[in-house]
Amino acid sequence: YSVRDEMSKDMDATLKKVKDMGYDYVEFAGYFGKTAEEVLSLLKKHDLKCMSVHQAYEVFLKDEEESVSFLKTIGAKYSAMPWLDIDRHAGSDNFEQTKEEFIRVGNILKDAGITHLYHNHDFEFKTHEGKYLLDWLFESLPEDLLETQIDTCWVKYAGIDPAEYRKKYT
């Protein structure tokens, strides 16, 4: 995500720079029109491995086979959901549907050997019935179907101690 603008202009040159900076693993936040095979070729060219991707969960509901195949081709071990609108969280009329969809996607990914993660922002630290929206999400789903990708910057921005909060999910 940090180099998304550069990636959109020249993925090859950007991945080279990432490797030159000393990174061995990357997390994609978009593929910028590249096929899985093209992405894999660039990863190999620069001796990089894809550890994870930021991927909207809806793609797995729309085209399970193609979406999973893409991740498996590039070697992703984790698929982190980068965003969930607040009207899909606990306290909304859509929360039950959200849980059902997350269970379905979690099972799709689990069956493929990929772990589904949720990446937080600050708004998930609003509360519903005295509990953070983020906690509602994790406590409402089987932990083998959704794990955390705690963004400590957003936790701090929400006014929470990231070190203390992270202990909840380790």
C-alpha cells in the first residue's frame, strides 16, 4: 500500500526498489492490471515472495475459483481484508449477513491453505453495547476463519495502547 502509486506506474521498477531496500517479502494492495503469472514472474525476477495481499472479501464470493487461483499462483499465504464499511459491523442491520459472508470466505480460503485476516482502522474502536466493533467481529466468528492483522498505527490513533490491545489476539 505504501508504494501503490509507484506500483501503478511501473510494478517492475518498484519491486526492484523494494528489493534493493532490503525487503524479501511483500504484501500486494492491487495488481494494476497484471495477471497472476505476470506478478509471479516479477516476484521471481526480483527474488521476492508474496506473503499476503490486501483483498476485498467480496471477490471470493463473486469468483471463488479465479480469486483463489490468483493468490495461490503468486504464493500468498494470507489474504487481509483492508476495509469493512461501518454499516457492516455489529449494531448494524447488516452484521448477520457480514458474519455469514465472512464464514463462507473464511472456509474458501482455509480450504485453499490461505489465512483470512482483517486489517483494522480507527473506527473499529467505536463501541456497540460496551464492546469495540473490532472485538465484536473477532468474537462473532470462528478464529480459524478470521484472524487479525492489527494495524498498530490505527490502534494508537484511536487512543488505545497498541501493545496492550495486541495482547488480546496473540
